[in-house]
Amino acid sequence: MAMWDSKNNKETTVSATGSEVKSTNPFSIQLSFSPLRLSSNRMNSINLVVRVKNISNEAQLVSVDAMLPRNCMLGFDQACINKTTEKRSGELAPGAFKDVQIEIWANNQTKSGNYPVEVTAFAHYVGYEKVIGYIKKGTSLRVV
């Protein structure tokens, strides 16, 4: 069972023994598409907009990863070969937010349907090599 602690904006999880355990998740993320959908059987692209908000009390070094299914004709390049991408966004001040745009491509072999997209926002320590915390969120991309 999870509860939202609005006092310090951290997620609180209650264990089976009834004690509370604080989560160290430093972000809140929202996903949207611009435009809303892709056209099938045509070379076109869409922007996945990831809004990352720093809900911790410290500045965070941020990167965003996105992943598409391997068995579809969608990609992060025009040839639809790359199924994963990383965007390094720099430092984010406490309470601030940043919009990260990730371009997703379809080609003339892309079929109609809904495709899952998984997005992960990472908080890093000093450089991008070490991870402090992260949050994952998934959405569905509509191709018509």
C-alpha cells in the first residue's frame, strides 16, 4: 500500500509490519506526444515530450532513457534501427522542471496499432557514470 506524503513530496510505502519506509525517488515525470499519433506505412516522426520535475531538496544531474519494442518498425532514427536512446539533460534545481524531447520515427513498413514506450529518468552522482536513483514510466504510442 502506498500513500503520498504532501508535506515533503516523497512517496511513503507502508511495509507488512506497519512501519513506514521513505522512497528516495527524486523526480516526478509526465509523458506526452506532439502530435498525438503517427501515420502507418509512411515515413514520419513524432516527439515524445518527457517533463522531469525535481521533487527533492537538492539539485540533481538528470538523464532520460527511452525504449521501444524490438519487434516493431519504430525507432529513434529514420531507419528505425535504434530502439533505445539516452538524453543527458544537465543539472536540475530543486522544484524546477525540464522538458526533454525525444523524436520517434516510423517508416513505410510500420503497421497500425498501439506500441509500448518505456521511459526512465535517472539522477546521477557527480558524472553520468553513477546512478543515485531513478523512476520508470510507461505509455502507449498510437499508430493509425
